[in-house]
Amino acid sequence: MSVSLAGTNVTQAGLANLQVIGSLDRVWLGGLAEETEIDVDRRPLCDVIDYLKARHGCEIQLDGRLAERQKYLQPATCHISGVTLWRGLQELVGPLGLEVVFRYSVPYITERPAKPARSIPDLAVGETPSASLAAALGELTEIDFASQPLSDVLDYLTQRHNREIHLDGESLRRVNQASDLPVTRTIRGIPLRSALGLVFEPLDLKCVVEGDILVIRSAAP
């Protein structure tokens, strides 16, 4: 079995020992190699994911677009034991037309086929963030929002990380995208860069750098 990681396939045997940048990724990858058991009949997918998160003490995130289509409530049936958590997740979500990828520092369940991950921040060729901005993006954060306006989420992260994060309302208006988009996401203990990716991707937003400021714009062409 292979695992999709940032566009690269790695073998299941090498999963636990995979060397990636940052200790956090090593923690999550190690958790994915733990043995698990799933024995459910027509249980809402989100409930099964909550069970696995509690059992293994790791984050597993659902693509926010699944909530819009109520796919996170799909009844899941899976009877499997003695396999890795990664294999268990694949067996769980595969019959539902979904797949699991390793994205934004966590296992991420999305529709099949998975779209490429968006870079956070979105940098031009040869462009690099300042040392202070790179450090801020690497700080661990937590978010817990239920249908909160995007502007509130950005205000919270600006204050928490003492880093300016601006919303480019004009870019949203040009594509008839609301600036008060609702955000529903709960996650703890991941880098700010990853948290921004989890928030922005389902909303079709991108993050660019202007000096030491993060600017959020529509990703629509």
C-alpha cells in the first residue's frame, strides 16, 4: 500500500520511519502507523472520525466542503482490525467516494480524486518570506470556530500570533465572493501555516505575502 504525501508516494513499511521537516509531522506520521480497529455499521462518518481521533490521540481533519454537501454525515460501515490507522482510514472512506491524504500536517479526508494542496503562503518563484514571518507561520496554534465570519477568525489569529493578516475584500468582490464567509473548524497543536491552509482551501482562498503582512485573497482566476 502507498501513502500520498505532498505529491510523493511512500510505502506503508516506511511510514513510521519517514523523515520529514518538523517534529510535528513525525508525530502524526507515527500515529498513522499505529494498529487500529473499526467496527461500525451505518454510523455517521464524523462520529467514526471522532472515535479514531480519541483512540489514537491525533488529529484527523475533514475537507470543509464535505460539510457543505452533508457528506460528513454519510453512514459509514467498516469492519476491520489489526491494520494501521492509515489503512483503516482508507478502508473507511473509500466506499464513500472519499480518500485520505496527508495535508497541512494532518490526515485530511476529501473527495476523490484529491485536488492539489495550496501553498501557504503562495509565493512567487524565488520569493521567500522574512525570517520573522517564517517563524510566525511555524508557531503552533489552535482554532475552534463554528460558523464564525472569516474576518473574526483572521482577527483572532492576528492577535494570537501578533502578525498582521489582512483580508483583501476587493479581490473577493470582483468574483462575487462574500467577505463574511462562515468558518467551521476545530484543531489544536498544528503550525499556523497548516491552520491557515485548512481554513482557506475549502473557501477557495489563497494567502500571499506583502512585506511582513499576510494578505488573504480569492484564489479564483
